[in-house]
Amino acid sequence: MELISFDDFLKVELRVGRIVEASVFKEARKPAYVLHVDFGDELGIKKSSAQITALYEPEELVGKLVVAVINFPRKQVGPLMSECLVTGFHHERGEVTLCVPDHSVPLGTRLL
């Protein structure tokens, strides 16, 4: 494990957003959803591809708060331009579970 400085950590913009739309990403090579995540008035809605189909259905994702990195460069994923990276953890079977706040916080709040 490489150690980083606190200043390095501060460069990563981890923000809270609310999923406002989730749909099957039909063109993805691996099963995935296209997520539209609202980060509030200042940051707006950003799109992301998420390989979370094993544990979630699109309709249960809508309204869920998530933590995402919003300052990576945009990335082309097939026909989708991904604008943020929604975070999660692999559990014992390798499936991804989302990293979520356990209480409501304002959209766009930064993790520190």
C-alpha cells in the first residue's frame, strides 16, 4: 500500500449525489446500468456507468444517495460519456455494493 499525504486526499472530490434515473446499459460489454446522479444546483446532474447489476435493480436505485468522484476526467464508455465515478465495495462474492451515507445530507456535500 502506497501512503499519500492529506493534500493528495484533498485533491479527490468525493461528493454525495442522488440517483434520479437508472437504466440498463445495453451496449456495455459487462452488465451495467447508466446512472444519472444529481449533485445539487452547483454541480448539476452527471452520468455514470456502474457494474452493480448483481445486487440492484434500476427502480430501487432511483432516490438512493451515493458517493462519487466528480473530478476525474470524463471517460468514454461505449456510447456513454461517463462524468463521475460512483463508488462501491466488492463483497465476498465479488459483487459491488454501493458506498452510501447512512443519513441524509445535502446534495453535493463533500466527503472529508
